[in-house]
Amino acid sequence: MARKPGSAKDKSRSAKKAIHHVKPVHPEKGQARILEQRVAERTEELRESEEKYRSIFDSANDGIIACDLTTGKFLFINRKMSALTGYSEEEILKLGVKDIHPAQDMPYVLNEFNEMAAGKKTETRAIPVLRKDGGIIYCDIGSSFLGRTTLIGFFRDVTERKKIEEDRERLITELEVSNKELEQFAYVASHDMQEPLRMVTSYLDLLNKRYRDKLDKDAGEFIDYSLSGAFHMKALLNDLLQYSRVGTKGKPFELTDLNSTLKSAMFNLKKPIGESRAEITSGNLPGVYADETQMVQLFQNLIGNAIKFRGGEASRIHISSELKGNEWSIRVSDNGIGIDPKFFDKIFLIFQRLHAKEKYPGTGIGLAVCKKIVERHGGRIWVESELGKGAAFCFTMPMSR
């Protein structure tokens, strides 16, 4: 009986014949081919990773540079560092630390670099960097390590900040010199003018005593005006002299009991306190490091001010204190005529007055002296008030050390 084509036996013979004609693959060659494929795939991954991190590296806002600690030479930079220095990557890789800093600053720069290399610090501020065109910029520099011998530096351009700081320091120095000159001028002017003013006052007083009855009414009024002006000028010069001495003639700070200085101030004001029937009370005040004489003067000026600007009833003045953080807040409150808030800043300026001297005598220096005393002690002074509702003058003093 004939077999049908495609039977199981025919298929088996065909499969054996096919296997017989397949060339065998050497095992080592197969493994090499697989290894080559894996290497190619890994190489591509590394290339993509490098491109990715290089993109991040170049898009950084800070300049980044790598330095070989053994040679001091640069290994690579990003685009921002190239822009900061003006060098291309090819150019800067031929340079080292000494080539991108001004020669006169090298001792300082090398010291900072060595401390970074030794791991003693990770950041340094406002280091001068020499550009390719000869210009100088200033950079804050941070650092980290890549391995044991590669130092990575992060450069942030702070040239504008450096310029602002230098301008500020220059202005502060100029202001300090100007203030010292003004203080010296105020002292000399007020001191040297005392003698001629004393002579004018003496002769006006002599003229008034000897010839007042021999002159007409107008002449007598002229003498009164002259004497009044001379006495006001004397008070003005004395206050100006006092103001100029706050900074120049102050005593060293010592532990001072403010309760004691308040008592001294009240003793000095015994007459105006009695005449105005002022009632003065106080809580327990702290001890602070201060110039005792100036603390007496401060309380005297503030209490005297409260008495002067009293309302229709007798003055009630209270002095209290409160510890806030690391400073004492002292408060001198009264029931006087009060102050319009729009004048809060003006009242602490020298020679500034809110009222006519005929109604409230004075030179307009008292509160300016208070402000200068408080600021010399590292504090601040301000006023809280409403017109017609009294006032509270507050000042701060650092805690005792």
C-alpha cells in the first residue's frame, strides 16, 4: 500500500536531513558577539548619560570648574565659567589657579585654596577673579571633592554686591568723619561763643539797671528784647554743647541701676516737679550697662518734657520697664497734651519745635539729645501718642552682660 505524501515518517526524514545540513556555531564566537552587543549598548547609555549631565552642567547658573590638586591645573569647566572668565574651554584647560587671579591677591587666594583642598572650609566670599581681557570680577566660591585629587569649584558672580558693599562702607566712613567734624564744630562754636555772649549779656544787664529809668518806654522794651534774646542764645549754646558732648565726652559703660538714675533725675527736677504738682511713679527698673551720667540726663529730659507739655491738670508720669527678648524696653508715659502722629519723626531732630517758644520755652534740642544717648547705648527711641491724650516715650537698652 502506497504511503500518503506528508506522512509522519516523511516529515521525520526531512527534519533529520535539515539538521544534518546546518553548520554548527562555535560557542566562544557566540559569547563574543553577545559581549560586543552589550558593550555597544552600555557605551550608548554612557554617551546619553554624559550628554544629559553635560547639559545640566552647562545650564547651571554658577560657573563650575574642576582642578587637579596635585598639579593645580584645570580639568574641565562649564559654559558659565567660560562666560565669567572670557576664556574658551580649550584655553582655560591650559591654565591653573594662579592664572585666573590677580597677582597681588595670590597670597590670600592660595591660602583660601589650600584650606579648601585640606577640607578646612567649603566656601569663601568675594574672591577676585582675573578675566582674559584684564578685568576683575568678584565671586563667592564653594567647593566639593570628586575623588581624592579633584576639587570642584562653584563660582557665583557677586561683583555688583561687592560694589554696593564698598560704596556703603565708603559712605559710612565719610559719614563718621562728617559727624566727628560736626561734633567738633558744635563743641568749639558753642564753647568759644560763651565768652562774647557773656559780655553782651553783662553789658545789657548793666544798661538795664543804670539807664532804664533815664530812657523812654520804647528803649526799655528794646533792652528787654535784647536780654531775652541773649538768654535764649545762652540756653541754645549750652544745649548745643551738651548735644556735642554725648559722643565725645561720654564715660565708659558700667553696670548701672536705673532706679538710682531716676532718683537723681527727679532730684535735679525738684523745683519744676513741685511747681507743677507733678505725680511721678515707677515700677522696679532693671540694671543695665550704661553711662550713668547720661542715663540721668535721659530721664531728666524725658520727665522735664512731660512736665513742660502738661495739659490742664497736674502731670501724672509713670516709668515702667519690660524685658523683650535680649533687651529692656523702658516707657515714660504722661497725661499731657499729646503729639500728632505726623510729627513723630520730626520731634527727635535737632532744633525742631512744634510750638512757639513763647508758649513752651526751650531750644528744641532735648529730644535730639535723648535720641543720641539711646543710640550710643545701642538702643532705639520712639514715641506713642495721640493729640490730646498724653504721650509715651519708649526706649530700649541691651540686657546686662
